[in-house]
Amino acid sequence: MEKEWETLRAWKERMGQELDRVVAFWMEHSHDQEHGGFFTCLGRDGQVYDNLKYVWLQGRQVWMYCRLYRKFQRFRRSELLDSAKAGGEFLLRYARVAPPDKKCAFVLTQSGLPVKVQRTIFSECFYTMAMSGDPNEAVEMMDQIIHWVREDSSGLGRPQLPGAPAAESMAVPMMLLNLVDQLGEADEELAGKYAELGDWCAQRILQHVQRDGQAVLENVSEDGKELSGCLGRHQNPGHALEAGWFLLRHALRKGNPELRAHAIEKFLLLSFHSGWDPEHGGLFYFQDADNLCPTQLEWDMKLWWPHSEAMIAFLMGYSDSGDPALLHLFYQVAEYTFRQFRDPEYGEWFGYLNREGKVALTIKGGPFKGECGTAGPLGLVDSAPPALLTHPPFPPVSRSRFF
């Protein structure tokens, strides 16, 4: 056991050092001193190659700076807090497409003019995360998101076409469950307000376990059945692992060891073992549940974020269950991630590798990768090991009930 603690402490130190390097990279290169907000399209050395500002990444960076400031003494610095405030003010001023409407732009110009709106809820979700320090603003947007998801989606501008299947992506209840967690983390009143929503999200996520418990599918019908065709067979290992640790946090809040065990077996272990590339290592981006060729051109690439989610999930699962197999899987993923994604020359991580693990894109940020994509997981993992020494896991639960 002492050897395990030494290994964990070594990884904690390594994660902490990497977190410092990642935050320094974004502090140096991403801040727009003229208009506020953050540049997210950064090249390998931090050079801005496009000054467009993606709202969901603006929200993530504000949230990340605030969380680092609150959770880590070494980040309790005025420049970090001032940067978070400047990013939040930029969002308040420009993110909503036509105030008082609540739809947010997907991308803005450098000065804040709207460029594009998506017919999804995700820009609004990350806006809510950024505003979590302002309960009134966060709750107003959160309640609008709930309305779109559970009552009337017409405000998203998505037409209801007769041939389109009534499908539910796991990303929607997964993202809402994360918001429930974040808003209720330090506010008991909000935790109570959204308790029922959290339970609803967890049940919707569990519906994505299909085929007698042998597959986690990204899309299911609205009543929880498998869909036909490529849409129904589509698997996203990174999303499944991410949903798994969201469920673990929900199980911890609820004191539900059965849910914890189910999340570990189905969303962590099942998804990881089916998603890990046995030839080259790393997690596939997309898979087909029948082992047919996926239609997505990038299906066999290795992206940074599924590996980040896996590190969080396995360390959290080990913290909750005490199962050493989960700790060893954390080591397996962490060693691959630090070997393949880390850039020792300029800092930060590469985001996109080919199947063999060679760098496919040298950019450090873009429309779908920002500061929180690396710093967020590193911050969570960096802060997790001390909890392993003090937080008692759930009592053991027989796994046989889930097979």
C-alpha cells in the first residue's frame, strides 16, 4: 500500500507541475487586452491564428480560472481573478444573440459581434457554468435550458422534420447533470432546486446502456430504445467515460452505492475495454457497436479529451470503490497521455493524434479545444489524490446484480 501511495504522490506532483505549465501558456497567449475575453485559436507556440471567439470556450475558461482561484492556494492571484472577471464581462455583454433573448451565439468576432448560432444547448450550458458565481444570471439561463430540453425545443430553431428519428444524444442529459453538480456544489438552495433534475438526468443517461448491458450507445430513442442504422450503433468512448464520472459524483451526493457500482462497470470498465486500441494504445474517438466501419473520417484518431475524461473517471472510481484495478487503468491512461499529448518544448498539449499516436494537428487551441480542455482535467486529478487519503469509499457492493 505504501508503494501505491508513493506512486500516487508522484503523479499528483507531476499533474501539479503540468497544470502550472498549461495555465501559464493560456495566461500568456490567450488574453485579449483590447476587447476582453480570450483567444482560443492558438498555434503550437501560442500564436493567435484566428481571432474568432467561441462562446462555449469563453465560458469554460472563465469557469476554470474561477475554480483554480477557489481550490488552489497557489492560483489565488489577482491577475487570475481579474482575467476571469474580464472574461465574464465579455460574455455578459456579447454572448446573448439578441438580449433579452437567452440564445447564445456559438462564435463571436474579436469585438463581440455574433457570427454563428448553433441549434443546440451547449453554448448556453457553458455560459451558465461561467455565471455560476452569479446565481441570478446562472439560474435564469439554467431554467431556460431546462425548458428547451424537457418542454419545448422550438426556441433552439431546430425544425421538426418528418423523417428525422426522435433521438436523444447522451451529451444532453450528461451536460445537464454536470450543471446540476456545479450549481449545487456550494449552494444548498440550488442543490435542492435541481435535485429532481439530477435524478432525471441520471436515469436518461442510464438508458444508453443497451444490448443487455453489453454496450453504451451515444444515441437512443426518446423512450430509451436502440435506434437503427449508423446513428443507433454509434459509440463515443470518451463521452461514456465522462458520463461515468458524472454518475459517480451523483451517486456520492445521493449515497447510492448501487449506482456507483453500475457506473463503474458499464460506463468506465465496459467503455474503456471496448474503446482502447489494442494495437497502438489510446482510445478511439468513435466506434460502431457492430464493429462495422464508422462513417466519421476521424473515428480512429486519438483526441486529448477522452483520455482526460478517462484519467478523471478511473481515479474517481478508485477513490469511491478502492478497487486497485481502476488505479492501474488510471496509470495506463496517464502514461499514454503524458507520453503522446504533452508538448515539452512549448507547453500545453497537442489535441489531435492519428491512430499511431503521431501529432496530426499542431494547434493548441481551436473551435473545439480551449484552456479548460487540458487544465480542467489536470486540476481535478491534481486535487484528487489527497481525498484518497481521507475520504472513505462506499461500502463494497456485489457486482453480480448488474449482469
